[in-house]
Amino acid sequence: MDKLLIEETIVMLNQKLSPDAAIEIDLGPDCCTEMLQLLEKYEADRERIKILLACYILLQLAKKKHCEFSDDNEILTKQILDGDYLHSIYYDFALSHKETELVAYLAPINKQIHIRMAQGEKPDRMLYNCFHQFISRKHRQVAGL
């Protein structure tokens, strides 16, 4: 097993996470051991293994973060998990309808919205404004509307 690969993967993920979100990858390298052993059994190049391992780490970290607060407030937990679920449905729905440009355009906006909400802000019009920008770039406005 290549512990250096785990370290490189965590470095790669830390470069992707926004510093504004103040999220640390605190799972520890042991959480990746079993998955890395599985990935190393397949004929994938080192970069592909890092990408798959990074996806696994992100999902594990998200699960851990959800579990950290789940005992204290069931209503809050359900609201957050429902929001995450709806977000995943958005990705599935948009991609199944070939709206990849929309997903790519909104991805950094969604990230900023989540960061601002985590910081206690309410970015109410941000999503609407970005949809408006995307639509106006892709379609002409109908006269009279």
C-alpha cells in the first residue's frame, strides 16, 4: 500500500477546498487504507487512483460531518440531509437532461452559496442572479417580456 499516494491525494483535495469554507480533511490516512488496497488491485494509473480515492474521501468526510451533529437536533439534521439530497437530485436531473453547461456554470456559485450560508449569511438573490446571467448568455430575450 502506498501511504504517499494517500498524502498526495489529501494535498490535492486541500487545494480544491475553498479556504473560506474552513474545512479540514481530518479523517486520517487510516480511513483510506481499505479503499486504497481495493483500488490498487485494478489496472488504473496512479492519477486515476488518486481521483477515485479523493471522491471516496470527500464522501466519507461529508458522511462524518453529517454524523457529528445528528444526535443533537433531529429537525436541523433532517433539513440539512434533505438539502443535500435535493442537491444530488439536481445534479442527477440536470445531467440526465444534458444540462452540463448549466451545472458547470452554477458549480462555483453553489459552492459560494454554501460557504456564505455556513458563515451565517443569507445569499438570497445569488442563485436567481446567476441563473439570469446563464439564461441571458444562452438565449435571446423575447420582445415584450
